[in-house]
Amino acid sequence: MPQKTYMVPALERGLRILELLAGHPEGLMMNEMNALELPSASLYRMLVTLNELGYIIRDDNDRYRLGRKLLTLGYSSMDEGALAEKAFGPMRELRDRTGETVMLGVLYGTEGVVIESVKSTRAVCVSVRIGHHYPLHTAAPAKAMLAYLPDEERKKILKSIAYTKFTENTIPDADAFERELKDIRKSGIAYDRGEELRELRCAGAPVLNASGYPVAAIWIGGPESRLDETTLCEYGAFVKETAEKITLKITQ
């Protein structure tokens, strides 16, 4: 039993809010949180704080739901990465099928981060270290995850992006990015056609949890000389198949 003398009331209230929202993935309005038995003023301050810190999100209908920051913290604490462990087999199969490097990544703040990689055996190939960060508006995995985020969470992130121009192919602004994300939601596949590095081509797809939330993405990357448009689209379909396999493994 916890020793009440050492408990922090404000922290306890904040955690109770998170636990309540965890049981309501559709979100709750403030007046639907009566089970917490908290004064309205205190509850409002807690909600504002958790929203500002990214632990919850508030949509246009004033509904609150858990944000992806909790998910990121959860993956950070996993011993050797349970997600990466389940994804490794399908990733290796995809590497063998395409001959290109296969990577697994998650969203982290205003960037993406690589959490696993299966390197190509070819002499000229993509090579990235675990922990490598990538821009959200250019990278195929980031696009794949952003496309499947809840609307309000996605819009908030798109507004925070600087849209740095790396090449002539870089997406210039939030409106153009939203149009591309809409296409990705239809196809289930995201592409990077030389948008950060001119000679690099990538194809990615989201890994979803049981609620359809994008917890990660896998992607392949290689030189334009091997990944022409026809090959890139063909491999994109393979990437999508692999992402669906990983989704099945983590939701069973």
C-alpha cells in the first residue's frame, strides 16, 4: 500500500486523468469526467497543463484524448524494444525481397527517430544508425505516421514544422503537405522522392495498434539509380504488406 504521507496530490490527479482517458480512446469532454470528482477549476488547469506538455490532445469539439507523447515514453522504456523485436523478422524478409535497407521509426516531438534497421548487403546502400533523427515533412516514415494521426493532432504538428527546403522536391508548406497526406491515407503508402537528399528514394507504410493509431512506420531506402519510379512503387506495395504483418503481430 502506498504511504499517503509521501504522495503528491497534483501528480495523483494528473495520473487519474490519464488513466480515465486511456479507457476512452474516442475522447471525453471536461463535463464527462465527473468520475474523477475534481473541482472544475482544478480539472481545467490539469487538462491545460497536460495538453501543453503533449500528454493529451484537445480537438475542435473540446474532447480530450491521450497524445502520442505517452506512447513515445512507453517505447523508450521497453527493454531492447519490444516493437523492434516483433518487427525484425518481417523487416529482414523485406530486405531480402527488395535488396534495400529496411528501417523502423517512430515520431518523437517535431522529428522522427530510427529505432531499428536491417541493412542492405549491397555495396552502395542506405546506412543509418539507431537513434538517427529525420525531418517530418520529407521522410516517408514520418509521412506514413502523420497521415494516420487523429485530425487535431496532425494539424497541430503540421503547424509546428519549419518546412526547411532541402531540394527542389521538398514539400513547401502545410497546405501542400496536407494534400499529400490525404493521398497517403488513400493508398497506405508514403514516398520520399529526393525531398531531403536529391539522390535518395524511399517508400514507407504505417504500423498501427489495435485502435488504428500509427505507433511506428517501416520503410525502405535506396539510390535513385536502383529505385526508379516503377521499382519504387512496386517496392512500396511490398512495404505496405510488411507493415500490415507487423501490425498483426503487435495486435494479436
